[in-house]
Amino acid sequence: MTNYHMSPEEFREHGHEIVDWVADYLMNVAEYPVNSTVEPGAIREALPPAAPARPEPFADVVRDLNEIIMPGITHWQSPNWFSYFPANNSGPSLLGEMVAAGLGVQGMLWSTSPAATELETVVVDWLVDMLGLPKAWKTTGPGGGVIQMSASDSAHVAMVTARELARQHTSLDRMVVYASDQTHSSVEKGARIAGFTHFRVIKTDEDYAMDPAAFTEQVAADRAEGLVPVFVTVTIGTTATSAVDPIRSIATVAKQEGMWVHVDAAYGGSAMVCPEQRHRQDGLELVDSYTFNPHKWMFTNFDCNLYYVADRKPLIDAMSILPPYLRNEATLSGKVIDYRDWHVPLGRRFRSLKLWFVLRHYGVEGIQHHIREHISLAQDLAARLADDARFEVVAPHPFALVVFRHTGGNEATRKLAAGLNATGRVSLSATTLGEMAAIRVSIGQTNTGAEHVNGLWALIDKLG
Ligand SMILES: *Cc1c(COP(=O)(O)O)cnc(C)c1O
């Protein structure tokens, strides 16, 4: 042996095997118990404590993948996946991911692979039109979009940008940031990382949407204390119930106060591909930043998160650093985008490729079709639950998440959730809203269809 590498011929052979493996997996995934039932530590115990000193045959790796790893897999790609939110994938996405890995480019700068940057610009601009976002957010305008790893990163970057702007007139210890009691935890984490010490939690109304009057009052109270409101997050599709905050009324107050308004549409953003959903994002032209996750509900495998700003200058001012080793003619010419200046990491994967594969495979109409189908399945399930005296739907369900309880109370609700998960045939999340136990049914795995939701309903009916 002259070297230890896998030759291109061997790669071709094993590559075909692995594509078959993944295709078989996705074809049969509905047959697996959805939640893994391994005990803590079981997978580690089954694996050797040290790396192999000598090369091992690829077949042995695949054997252990099947025998040791697979039992510890939770099947997010099962059509019976109703937990959390989806993290769905699709054939074109997986193939785009494979090409990105094969090209192996590190797209930190335009010059380190021009196509990686320019394709990203094209797809994020496409999405502006696809989702009915403000035209000013296109790269051709003052704003722009970028692909980041996660919505959490976007919240963090938005807060750092807002902090740097506010620093021009006030000190960090006087700045106040706002969220609702339903805002995702990543926002509080972002505030902590960005160094904010005043984090206000605004109460929500009976639909779990932020109460604009409570927000206005809190802002006034903070002003009266000599503090400076600088940042608010509004959500389109909260994690617990998919509630939609009143963007226009919150943003109107916030802009009068000179605050930065960030929209977290991590989940709900995908639904905006359907024009009939867009009234829920009314007021976006007032906001400063916006994030959504194609890696949740747009058939694009994790990770792929889009972050838009209405004005890219403060973002780039906050994130840009140019050490000598990154200097290059293209950057200095000012004619190109270097997306490393649009987030925290320097290194960048070629994430736009899988999103481009997805958008071209489905077309706008294909994505609309499947999102509408998921929404309609959720509405049907909500209607069945509402019609049955044993159950109560406890929150509005604008998208494809239905949250319900057993009318027998918290104990009965928890028992039902545990019973449903214990069947192994479905996975769903239990949650609490205030004091109330509830069950979340999130419909959005790529292949979830009426037969799967009917199957879930049959189980609920039987165990309820
Ligand atoms: C899932 C989710 C997040 C976190 O997304 P990541 O991309 O995993 O960081 C944030 N906000 C909301 C509303 C979410 O649903």
C-alpha cells in the first residue's frame, strides 16, 4: 500500500452502497420505532474506548453503523414524527449536501470560491420574493441575506449589531432588550452572550402573542428609570404554540424608541411561501432583521438558516475584521461580498448548494403544495380534536402545529402523551403552558401524509 486513502474507485463503489443505504433507510423509516429506546451510555459502551490503530475494512464500519449506531437513532425523518418542529430533508437536499462535501470548498471569502458566495446571494434573494419579504432586503438594495447555521446565531448577531449601534449614544449597562414569555430561549441566550444585563419578558395574551400594551408600558417604565430600550424580538410561530406576535404594533412603538426589531420566523417563515399566509407577517417593512429556518420545514437538511437585514452596513461594521492574511484584491476592490463579515465564524460551508437543489427540484409550486398539505392536515386534526369532548385544542393553530390537552386534566394529558410515545409508532412532545399540561403535534416531515395523521388520530382515539 502506497498510502492509506480511499481511492476514487473505492469511493465510487462505497458511495453507491451508501446512497443505496440512505435510500433504503428513507424508504423504510416509517417501520422503525420513532423514538430510540436505548439506555443512557449504551452506545458508548458498545464502542471501543480508543480509535483503531490499524485501518479497518469499510464493510466493518457499515456493519457497526447498522448494529450499534442505528438503535440509538431518533427517526426525525419518519413520517410519524410529530415532535418539536420538523427538521425535514429531501432527495435534492441530500444530493446538494453531497456535492458540497465533494467540492469541499471553504467559502470564507468571495475569492476562496466565487460561486459559493454568488450562488448564496442568488438564493437568498430568490427567497425574498418567494416569501413576500420587503424588496429592500435584497442584495440589490440596502439590505441582504446570508445563510447561517441556526436561528440562535441570528439572534446573537442581531443583538451584537444593535448593541454596537446603541453604544454610539449609551452604555451597555443601561441598554434593555425585550422578548415575550413565549420567545425562544435562544434569544435570552443571545442577550447573555452579547452582554446585555436588562432582559425584559413581556406577557402574552390569551393567544400566546405578545401584548403590545404591556410592551409599551414596560418601555415607558424603563425610560422613566433612565434606561435605554435597544432591542425587541417578535416571533412568527412561537415554539410552544406557533403564536404570531403583532409585528406592526410592536415595531411601531419600538421604532419610535429607536430600537432594533428582530423577527424570529424560524418555524413560521416557511409558510410564507403561500401568499394566503402573508397577512401574518404584516409590518415587516418596519423591522431591522429577520430569520427563518429552511432546515425546519423547507425540505433542506440541517443546517441552513437564513438571516436578513434591512440595512447591511451596521451588520458588516459590527462583524468585519480584516487581518493581513485575509487581504485580497477582490475584497479590497469592494466589488464582492465576503459573507464572513455577516456572522461570527470565518469558515463557511457551501450551504446554498443544497437549498438551490431543493428550490430547483420543487419549484415554488412544489414547496407551496407540500406546505399547504401539512397545514391542511393540521387543520383537519385540530377539527377532529375540537369535535371530541375528551380533548381541547388550547391555542390557535395558524400553521401545522396543533396543541391540545385531555379535558381530564394535567395527569390525563401527561398519561396520554406518554402512552402515545410508548407505542413506538409516533413521536410527539409534551409541554406546559403556564400550569397547563399540553401535547404538541407538529406536522411537517417531508413524507407525512393523511395516512400518518389518520394513524396518529386512531392512537389518540384509542388511548384518550
Ligand atoms: C427552532 C427555533 C429556534 C432555534 O432554531 P435553531 O436554528 O436551532 O437555533 C428559534 N426560534 C424559534 C421560534 C424556533 O422554532
